[in-house]
Amino acid sequence: MPAGRPVKTARIERTQFVPSSLSADNAPLLHLHTAGITSEGRTNINTSYIPASTISPLNLSHIASNEQILFGGDWDECPPEYEEGSAELICELSSDKQKRTAAAWIPERQAFLDETLRLEGCGNTGDSCFCGLAAPVFRCRDCFGMQMLCNQCVLHSHASNPLHRIDMWSNSYFQRTSLKQIGLRVQLGHNPGEICYNPHPSTGDDFIVIDVHGIHEIALDFCGCASSQVRYKQLLRAHWYPATTSEPRTAATFSLLEHFHLLSFKSKVSAYEFYQSLARQNNNAGLLPIRDRYSAFMHIVREWHHLTQLRCAGRGHDPAGVIATSAGELAVQCPACPHPGKNIPEGWEDAPLTVRWKYTLFVAIDANFRLKRKAVSSDNVDPNLNSGWAYFIEEAAYKSYLADQASVKQERSTCVSHNAVNLADTKSSCGLAATGIGAVDCARHDIKLANSVGDLQKGEKFFSSLLAFAVTIINISYDIANFSFNWTKHVGRMDGEAPECGWSNINRVASSTKEMGPGSRQDTLDNHFGDWNWKKITALGRMLLRKIREAVKWKKEHGEALTELENTIQPTLIIQWRKEVEAWEEDNSNSNPFESRYTRITQAAVRLQLAELEARELQAGTNTSLHTDISPSGLITTGMDLQDQHASLHPTDKQKSNMQLRITTLQHCLDAWARVQELYMPVVSQLRHRTSDASMSNTVELKPDAFKLWLPSELQPMTVCNESLAAHEWKLRHAQALDALTELRSHLRLRSHIYMYKDRNVRGQVASTRAQAIINGVELRKQVSIEKYHRARNALLTLSHRLHQSGWEIFLPPLLDSDVRPMGDMESQGTGIISWIWLDSRADNSSSENEQVQDCVRVEWCKACARVNRWLEEVELLLEEMRRVVVFLKWQAEWWSGRASTRALEPADEEGAVAYAYRQAALRLSLVASFQNLWKDIPDLVSAEQPHL
């Protein structure tokens, strides 16, 4: 067989039937039909009719042709005499789907090229128009087919398509022309083909229509009959949006506006770039001047977006009109959040806390300093069309507050990770009317709240969203607080990072909104926030489904782990520890049960000391930070954290499904950290450049675990490095080594405790397997601590030469495998000696070994119990959110149905308003049906997993 593309196993359709010409007693036949493409690119079809009893599925592959073939998508029809009474059965020998690849297309490349060139000519259209009256010289580029038409026929066939593009044959090639040039006049105010007895040509008989296919010049006549509407209404009823209300000379089609609306949301393309692309469709060689209607297009787009928001909010159905719109009414609301009177039961305020917590509103606050605005234009020249009706707060009151605070000196922050406040009045902020925006989001569903966005003028101090929530319980997270909710009661698995996802979406418009006036910018951002909210709402079905499946799985796994752990603990201790946890949850001033009661030098304490030192330097004006958000110690701290994440890229079987996401996230963090590192350590750019040059031949993508961090401890002694950075790393590495030893001792104590319990109490294979799983988990954490100690000590060895440190090796000797053993091993061996890890002078050995073991077990139990409780709460919260989504959407459907006939309008106008309201109601009910279908198995899924007691 000639060499060609690789072939694939054939797919065979098998149809079992009894021929009508035979008796019912005859054995049924098999209609076997194979089809595909050979290695030479030829189509091969083979059809066979054989008795079903003579063939087994294993022999089907031998019935095809001698050559292996790839199944295509088309099947020959069964002969008519065999159609009656056929029973269909499809058999596929290969599950691989046919995929079109470049290799499969290459043999047909010349044919595709020839066909595109053929379209440049007239084709086989004949010498006369289908009317038979004139020679055809015109062809439409937008109509179906290649039909050539004469002048009269092309005008007649395009009375309803006045924006189609026309080419004219010049005996050697096609030249572009237009319907206007060949005599078409577009009449408004009448149906196509009707005659207007009082036509009024547009001003100068020069009208421009901007459409998806380009910018068109047309000959337009307005209707001047007694019953005619004003000109802008005539354009609107033709689905053309006028640029002005008085003597319009430019319009944009509704289809173009809808297209650009969605395109701007998905690609974030600017209006200028989009308009230029339309202009190039008319003239891509630059030989003709571009009809400049960009300013008109900008006005049209902005008004269209505003009207879309008004329509979607039902403002066109309010008898009081648009002017009666209230603050925040145009915002798209989150149906999963609690809305009293809409999706939570009456009397919810009086419910016990064990129920009422599910009606909590979770919000997150954050600021974005990329969404700046230059000090251009003014509110008088460029007013805000929404004026507080959507996501930005009402501008007049907000700016009045800012004006009162203009003379207040910005308070300097002592937080070295919050330098944005300290740099609010620096040169980088000069010439800006707004240094960014602040926002309040729904923290669980990542949806912008109404009237929750405001401009920033002084860092983050003067951002104040005046929010009026109708719920009595609110959980607020502020992004810079770096606070974990893992040990907090009644919060589920909320992480408080929702605003960051929204910022990554909206940041792509920052370069265009920075140059806008105040009103245009806020309207544009309001529009994008609305689309973001709507996309989140339409995805709630799958998002909540994914979350509850994950929550049920983790609830079960953590519940089983807690049960196994509690089997190793005396019940009286569990009762005592549970009381301590409950007391701390009621009052955080009580002793924190999640922390060890034995003092030690920790890496966190050293980080705090360095941060406090830099804060004092900041107040004294001697701070050496080169980055607004990351200080020198913060750079080293983050680098060490990333190094620890390197070591964790060795997943278990359960973690492999999420490994790619972890790798991608880590790579983004590494890239961002490396850019900041080059500010403090310029030498690393040269080192990375050499490394990249050395690996140019390697086509494999660089993986995060192969990324060289080039911390001071990884540099050669002769390489120049800031001494303060090296000193910071020395302190942090020294604490990291002590931390690792403390963790190692804790894991050894916990492992000994579980081994002892297993030997004394566990019987049977199932119980032994579960106990061993717990031991394996502790063993894994023990190994992580050992590796952390090795990394810290190796770094200390390198840094000690640079910083001339000595004597530390006495307290932090090399950690051998023989050193990693429990303190009690010496007692059983008789001749052994205690490992040096238990003789560390910094370790807290004031208590007995049994007390420290119990403390390790207590902390582990408290954390395990908290994990179970958070996942239990998450399941409850997700079920409540699913209920709220359905109830809210049904409420919205009823609301829209009730708005259908609230205004007294002309019959035709009322019909449109009623139709729009019913369509919106039907859309909500369709979402309800879709979500309920996705969630139909959730009750069984949840009920199958009983909560941990």
C-alpha cells in the first residue's frame, strides 16, 4: 500500500432486519455498512447483506474492504425493499471520533485554493440574467450562491437588503460598487416595495449606515406623509439606530450593536479598533478616504448599552418612566444571595441561629489600582447616564464627600504590604482623576453588588460604598487582611478571594477606560459589570453542582478521617476539647484551641519581627522598599513559600486530578514574583537569561518545579547581592529550620500515639487499613518536615559564608535518617541514646512527653473537627443557595409577568412591551428548568452521605 496518512480502524453500522420478500420464519439478515477514507485520501464504501447467524461481532472487522478505512459521516440508504420492519442496531468497533487535522487537509489544499480562485470569476452562470432581458453584470457578495444579475434584477432583489455588498463584472475582473451607485433608494416609513408619495431625502442625500459588513453609503428617503413618524423613529423601526435625533445622517444597525456588545464583553476590543476593522472591510488598500463616523459610533454604542440596561431592568414598563429609576435598580442581582421578600422565608429574623446563619450575606471588599482615569473632561461635558442606577454609587454625594476630605493628609500605613496607601500622593498618581476603583462583591458567587463601586482618589482610605443591606448577618472579608475562615463557625468554605476573579476579567479594558471622561468610563464599567454578573448567573447551575459534589465528597472523607482519629482518643478528652472550641467560637478572647500551648520560636514570629522593623523604617523615612506592595522581607518570604510549593508537586492519586490547576496557578505566581525580584536583585535577570539560552534546544515547556528562584542562598558567593536581603533570608531560614524540627517532633509524637492505639485496639482488616491510612498521612507530613529542614539548613550553609555567621551548626546539625525517631525508642532498645532532635535547647521540654503528645493530638483533633464542620456547613449552604436560586428566578418570572401591562400605550407599542415582558419571564423559567434538571440527583447524593456526629 502506498505511503500516506496513517489509517484508523473502520467503524461499521450494523442493521438487523427481515426482508419483506421472505417469510417471517426466515433468519434475519445483517445489513453491514462500512465507510471511510483510505490512506491515499479516497472514499471507500462497502455494503454487505449476510445471515445474522453466520457472523459474530468479533468477525465484523473482516467484512470491510481489504484496506483499512476510516469511517465517515454519511451512510448509503438501505434499499427500499428492505426498509419495512427493520430493527436498528449500531455497532462501533472503534470509539475514536473522526477529527479533522492539518495532515488530513493537506492533500486537498490545492483543490481548496482552486475553488477560492474560481469564485473570483463569473462561474457557470450563463450569458443572460434569469429574467432573460439583459446581460448579467452584477453579483451580490452576501446573497446565497453565485447568481449573476442585471441592473433591474439586482435592484428588485435587494429592496429588502439595502446593505448587501455588490460587485460588478468589468469583462476581466469584479470591481466593487454599491447599491446606491446603481440606483437603489431606500424608503423608510413603508414596507419594501410600497410607494411613498412624499419622500424626503436625507440631508445632502448622503446617509451612512454602519453594519457588520462595513460602512455603507446609501440613498435614503424619509417618509413625509401625514401619518409619518419623526425621522429618528423611522430609523429605529427599520432596526437602525440614529446618531442624533435632529436631521440624522448616520445610523448603526441593531445587528451591529448587538455584535459589538457581545464582542466587547468577550474580547474587550475597544470601539476604535472595532470601527477601524469595519472601515478596512470597505477599503483595505488605503486608496480611498475612510468615512469618519467614529464619534457618532461612540455616542450610539454608549446610548445602546444604556438602553439595554434599562430594558433588562424593566424600566420601560414602569408608568413613572425612566426618570423614576432608583439607585442600583439597573444592577443584575445575585439570585443565590438572600433577598428578603424574594427568596428567603418570612419570619427568618426570628429563626434560631442554627437556621438563621444560612441567610447570611457574604461580601468581599477589594480595590483595583489598574482601573485609573486621567484628569480629562468633566461631569458637565461628559455626564454619567446611569447616575448611580447601576454599580457605581451616586456621583454627586460621593464627590461632595471627597471634596470635604481633600485637605486631609493621607495617614501613612504601617503595613509594609499595603504601600498603595503610602504612594497615593506620589508622582505616579499625579494627573489622575481616579487612582483606581474599590468594589464590594458577593463573596460566594463573585457578583458585583448594586451601588458597590466607587472611584479612589487617596489610596484606599476614601473608598466608602454606602451599602444598605436588608439582612442582619453579614460576613465581610477584606483582601489585604489575609485572614482565613477555616476555623470560623458558620461560614462554610468561603475564601474571600472573589474580587480577584472579577478584576482579571475587567483589567483588559483599563487601557481604554483610562482615557475616557468620567461619565463614559463609569457607563462602560457598569456595562461590563452587568455582563459579568449575567454570565455568573447563567453558570450558577453547573457551578453549584460542581461545588456540592465536591463538598459532599470532602465532607465524607474528612468525616471518616475524624472518626478514625477520635477512635484513638479518650471520650472525656474529646468532650473537654469540644467545650474549649465552642468557648473560643463564642468569644475569640479565650485561649485558641487551634494553637499549641507550648511556646517555640516560629517562622511566623520572625516574619512579624521583620515586618515591624520595616514599618518603623517606613515611619522614619528610611524604608528601602522598591515595590508598592512587596517589601524586601516580603520578597524573601514569598520566595520561600513558593519553594515549599515546589516540594509539594508530588501528588497522591486523589490529588492528580487537580495537579494541572495547581501547576498553572503556581506558574502564574512564579512569573509575578520573578518580575518583582528583578527590582531588588537585578543580577537574576542575567542568570535567568543564561539559563534560558542554555535550554533553547529543549522544546518541552518549562515546568514550575524546574523554575530556578535564585534566592540569595542560591547565588554563588562571588555574585553581588544586597546584604539586607541575605540577612532577611538568614533569619527566616533559621526560624524555618526550627519550625521544621518542631513539626517533626509533633508528627513523631502523633505517629507513636496512633501506632500504640492500633496495636492495642484495632482488629480486622478494614479497621487496620483505615488506621494505616491515618499513619500514612502523618508519615507524609513527617517527610515534608524533613525536606523542609534540609532546605533550610542547606540555605544556612550558603548564607553563612556570605554573612560570616558561625556557631549555628552546633544547634542545627545534619539530620540523618537515624536521627528521625521518637523519644521513647531508647527505652525499648535499652542500649540506644536519645536523638539530638529532642535535646534542642530551644525546644519546650518543660512538660512531660505524654503532655506534649496530648497537645499534638488536641490540635490535630481541633483542626480535623473544624474541617468537617466547614464542609458540613458548605453542604447546607449550597443546598440553601440552590433553593434560593430557584425561588428568586420564579419570583422574577412573576414580576415580569406582572409588569406586562402596567403602562397605557398605543396598541402596537403595548404589544411590544407585553411581548418583551413575557419573553423575560419565559427566560427565567427556562433557567429554572435547566437548573432543576442539572440538580435532580442532588437530594439522593446528599442523603446517601450521613453527616458526621
